[in-house]
Amino acid sequence: MGMFDNLKNLKGLKDKASELAAEHGETVGKGLDKAADIVDSKTGGKHSDKIDTGVEKAKGLIDGLGDKK
């Protein structure tokens, strides 16, 4: 198995991730929101702005993957 075989496997992984993001992006987004709420409550709201920024960036990546299908 050569170097280019590994690249083919990565492309397959990316395609699968794009497919899953398109199918389940909304569910993943809800999960991110729920996780963010838990982390925010555990930190006493001290890092709300950073948590919200991270969640929005993650949602943007998920949406971007889903759009590439």
C-alpha cells in the first residue's frame, strides 16, 4: 500500500463525512448547543463568549461539509 492509496482512503473519509454532515447536520448542531450549555453551566458562565464562538465555528464547518455533497 503506497502513499497514494492513503490519499484515496482520506478522500473516501471526507466524502463520508460530507454525506453524514448533509444528512445529520441539524442533529449535530443541536448536540453542539446542548454540550455548550452544559460546559457553560459548569464554568459558571465565565467563558460564554468563547464557548458560543467555538460552537458557531463548529456549526459553520458542519454546514460547509454538508454543502460540498
